Amino acid sequence: MQASIKPPISKPQIIKLLDDAKSPRQQVKCLKRLQSMASQNVTNKRIMESSGAVEFLASIVSTNNHSAADPIPPIDEALSILYSLQLSEAGLKNLMAKNGDFIVSLTRVMQVGSYESRVFSVLLLKSMLEIADPLQLIGLRPELFIELVRVLRDQISRQASKATLQLLVHICPRGRNKIKEAEAGALPILIDLLIESSKKRDCEMILTMLDAVCGCAEGRSELLSHGAGLAIVSKKILRFSQVASERAVRILLSISKSYATINVLQEMLQLGVVAKLCLVLQLDCGYKTKERARELLKLHAKVWKNSPCIPTNLFSSYPA
């Protein structure tokens, strides 16, 4: 027997349900009903969006006054529904505009919320900030970067980690965000993730983040202070993709321009960085990557060119 298709909900139904949900006794029951409606079809999602459900759910998140004894806190349910609504761009912009500083509310949830709340907060933040205007991105608070780095450190879920990396790639180039990220302790976490990464896309995103954060002095200093920093960046050259190789060479060039001490240059030699750069010049790995490798090798030729650390089969590649 064919299952009956449920008809779309009506706007008055949603308004009545939202009114009932204002009662603390009925709130959880009403939230579960809203979750069920949102999961049925896209039409229901759009009707809920146009009936005030988004503002109501956002108010629960912003108030954040649930009891720790709640089996499933209302805030968890509200965040889950907000994300499942798959809000339109206009809906996301209204969410940011009509609910005070909703980004601050989500940051607070990430500080004290459950794993589930932290995951949904990251996913919502990603959706919101991808369509935010540049001024909003420049004005992001340091606390947000601290919590995003904490999500990466805690490895709550693969979905949350991936969304966090994508979000950081998007917001890091704006204003002082790369400095905020460095000060939040991102570099050691990113390097540890890079050591563990075995998937091409993950490696590319992590190297993109490292490249961005190494655009500031704080980031470069943090990378150098990590015992595995230079080694793991060099190791990823010619291993995954042209994108990964290009990012890694950019990072090394940035480091060598800013911290060209004899100790750093000798460490690069001993780690095989210089040999790897010579290999880049021999292989097909992209014009920009080759040009940066050539620039790096020329920059420190006096220290590197006659070193016994460079294998003889690669020495001929050293630029004049």
C-alpha cells in the first residue's frame, strides 16, 4: 500500500505552534513538532521561515537559559531546527540583522554548549559568514576564533572539522583575522592536523590555512616554534596535488624571507627542504610553484648552494 503524502503545513499552523511554544511546559513538545515539520519537505521549511520560526528559534539560542538537567536542552533542538531549515540567503541575512549579534550568541554556545550544539553552531556560522558583507567579517571577535580553533582541537566530528576549516579559509584573509587566528593558537593545531592528514582535500585546506596565517608575523613565529612545522610543510610538497605543493612552497618562502637566520636556514637544509625545492624545479608542478621555489633557492644560495645535504642528482637543478 502506497504511503500517503502529507500536505504542506499552513502559516496559521506555524504561528499557533510558535505561540504555544512560549509556554515552558510545552516548549520541548512544540520544538519536536517543528523539527518533524521541517524534515518533511522544502515547502514546509520555506513556510516556517516566512512565519517567524527563525526569529523564535534564534531567541531560544540567544537566551540560553536552559537547565543542565534538561534531557535534550531546548537550545540543542532550536539549533538543530535552524540548521535543518537550510535558510535562504535572505533568511540568513535576516537572522544576523534581526537577532542582535547572533554570531556572539553562537560563540557563547560554542563556549559552554554540548557537542551537538557546538556542531550546529559551526555549521550555522559557516552558512551565515559565507554570505556576510566584508565589514561583518572584519569585525569578528577574537573569542570566535578561539572557539573555532577549539572545535578543530577537540575533533568533535569530521563534519564540524571540515566546516570549521572551510569557514576559516573564508574569513582569515579579511582585516586582522589572520592575527586573531594565530593568537587563538591555530598554528599548533593545524600542524598536528597536517601531520595526520591523508586526504588530498584536507591537506589542501590545512595548507591554505597555514599559508594565510603565515601572512602575519605571529603566524610565522608560531610555525617556526613548532618542532615539526618546517618538516611537515616540506613533506607535503609533491605528495598530494599542485595546490598543496603551491601552498607549501608559499609558506616556506614566507618563512625564509622573514626569518632567514643561519639556524633556520641550516634546519631547512637538514630537513631536506632545499633538496625538495630542487626536485620541484625538475618536475611538472606548476609555473607559480616553480617560480617561488626558484626565488627561495636564489635568496639563500650563499648558504645552501654548496651544501653536502643536497643530493648530487638534484644539485644540477640549483638555479644560477
